[in-house]
Amino acid sequence: MPVVLVANPKGGVGKSTLATQVAGYFASRGRAVMLGDVDRQQSSRLWLSLRPPAAAPIATWEATDNEGVVRPPKGTTHAVLDSPAGLHGKRLRQVLALADRVIVPLQPSIFDIYATRDFLDQLNAERNAAKTRVGLIAMRVDGRTLAAERLREFTAGLGLPVVGELRDTQNYVQLAARGLSVFDVAPGRVQRDLEQWQPICDWLEH
């Protein structure tokens, strides 16, 4: 069963946006998906509480107990885990033990870049390279800016794939307020966003 971990030590980089969108993608494909949230802000759990009954179902994954992070229950075909800022050490090892794929969101900010570099070094030291695939996703990117070019220069030296770039758009904000993803609405409304998501979906599936 694929478990997708969304992780970055810095807050506000788009982890919950990615986690909810990935869960929405799996649900749109008819998968029995669960969305877990080990972030104290519980943004993904809030998103689930806003999700309308008519939308493709996504179950809540009670991802933690007194002993730490627990496996999703039987009957689940896909699981997505939204992680907290500052993830490191024992907690990082716990979630990596479950993860088949790790998505790391990056923003074109010098502060995000430096914070993420240290995390990626920890990630490479802790993960099982034979089992866990890591992909980077550039968030809130305007490809015409110098900041975007610096982000590309940074990622080029990491030896990890950049599996997608997502633009800065109110679509994500407006859909999140209704518990929806870009995969839950008419394609014509979010065509540009779905085009940006295609390589990410391909990476998740292969």
C-alpha cells in the first residue's frame, strides 16, 4: 500500500495544500485513500471536515497514538500523511519507516531554500534509499522571476527530481475552504492547474 509523506521543516510552505491535493487525486481515481495529520495545526483534518458528502470519499487516518506514528488500517489502498514543521530525529524516522514516497514542497525564498537543504541532508541520512523515493515540488512559482531561477539552480544540485511546479493561484485557497481539490471540480475551471499536476500524478503512480 503506497504511503505518501509530505514533509518540510519550515512552516507555511504548502505541506497541507499538497497533502490534501494528493489525497484528492487518489480519491478521484477511486482509491480507498486515508489522509492523516500529525501537524499540531491540523489543517488537513480541518479540510476533511469541510469536505462535502458528494465528493469522492477520503477517510481520516488517526495517524498517532501514545507510542508514535501508526500504520493505516487494513482496507486502505493509499495513504497520505501531512507532517509538522520541525520534523526531525525520532519522529522523522517513525514516519519514514511507513513512507514509500516523500514529497518535499519548496518555495522560491532564500530562507526556505536554506532550511530545506539541511532537512534534505537529514532525509537522505535517515531514509531507506531502496524503498523510499523523494520528489521535490516547487510551490507558488512564477517562472519568470529571478527567485524561480534561483530555486531551479538550487534543486539542480541536489540529485533529487523536481516532479512539478505549482503556480501561485487563489484556486487552492478557494477550494480548500470547501474541502475540495482541483480533482473534485469541473476540469475547465482548473485546467492550468491540472496540467501542472500531471507530471506529479505520473510520479505518484510509477
